[in-house]
Amino acid sequence: MATIHPSAVVEQGAELGEGCIVGPFCLVGPNVKLGRDVELKSHVVVTGDTEIGEGTVVFPFAVIGEIPQDLKFRGEQSRLVIGARNRIREHVTMNCGTEGGGGVTRVGDDGLFMAGCHIAHDAQIGNRVIVVNQSAIAGHCVLEDDVIVGGLSGIHQWVRIGKGAIIGAVTMVTSDVIPYGLVQAPRGQLDGLNLVGLKRRGVARSDITALRAAFQMLAQGEGAFQDRARRLGEETESQYVRDIVNFVTAHSDRSFLTPGG
């Protein structure tokens, strides 16, 4: 069913799907479940109550499912759930959740987590997310689908990043980022829209035009930021603009990065 190198340690109770490969000097804990065709290259630690979806590849020296880096953690039962077909590169760390954060850290499908990046406790990571080398996603963060986080960046705890947004390299993000936003500069400024990403995904020109107009209204319209977003919701027919409206009007524990702010 699975191929296990003689030097690897797979503890009793672990579940390995058909076609799994556990390479040299890996450690798989007793509460780990590996889906079909998961590959652990070598020197990988997978521990805790951790599930890894089919086709995911984990590269050397990654540590997946260890306890949170949170002094409030007292050993309560918590989990890490990773989806299918992810690429988890060298020295990546992903932690289980905490009782105070819902108990589960989740990672979606088809992500790329480059060398040395960190996914902290209770983070909720969507599909097709890319986190570039040495970036850190703090506890309780939400990254929606198709988000890209540039290298050496830090995302503050509780921050939400909307779908399709891109964070430039060496950026500190301390406030929520609207869907399809473009954020850069050391302290994180919302400088526009991720137009390159929208075009690559084949978004219609009419929707891109609507997003540009919506961004201008958010930047220059009257009233508070949330009020401008609500007015957009009443006027637009674009689902992409509605994504922004729904994101801004949803509950958040952080403020928002605003255009020009």
C-alpha cells in the first residue's frame, strides 16, 4: 500500500493511503493520516492530529502538525487539516490549532508553500494560495483563494486577505486586505488592484473595468470606508465587485487597508 524507507519511523496508529512514500529519516506520528499518493521526501516530521490530502508532497526538514507557538496553549486537543496536491517546501512549519481559535488550522488544495514559510495556529488558508520563502502567516489569519504572499513578508494575527489579492515582498500587513487588492511597501499600503492576476485568470474586461471603478469609489467616495462599500453593493452588477463588498461588510477583528492609506 505504501513505501516506507527503513530509516523512517511510522508510529503505530498512523494511517497511510495507497501509494504513499515515506522517505529516509521521516517521523510520522500516531494520529497522522496521509491521503493517497502523499510523499514525504526525507527528514520530514508530521505529528499531532494531522491530516494531509492526496497528492501532497512535503520536502525535507518540514515540520507539520507540531503544537502552536502560543503560550496560552495547554495541550488541548486540536488539529491540522491540509488539502490535496499541495507543495510544502523545505523547512516549512505548519502548526495545529488552539481551543481559543476553534481548534483547527486548515490549508486548502493546490497551494505552494515555499522554503521556510510558517503557517501558525488556527489560520484558515484557501485554495491555490502561494506563500513565498520565509514569509509568516500569524495565528487566526484568513487567506482566501488565489492569494499570493511575497517573500519575507509578515501577516499580523487575525488579518483577513481577500481572494485574489497579492502582497508584495518584504511587507508587513496589519490590516485586512480587500479581494483582488495589491499591497506593497514595508508597512503595507493598498496601492491598487492585482490586475495581472485577474488577467491571468481570464477575468472579463467588463469585470476588470467595474473593479477599477469600484476601487476609485472606495478611494475617493464620500463617507466611511464601509459606507462606500455598501453603496457599491447597491449599484454594481459585477460579482467581483460584490466579493469586495461582502468582504468589507463582514465581521472582522482588524481595520482595513484603504486606498491611499
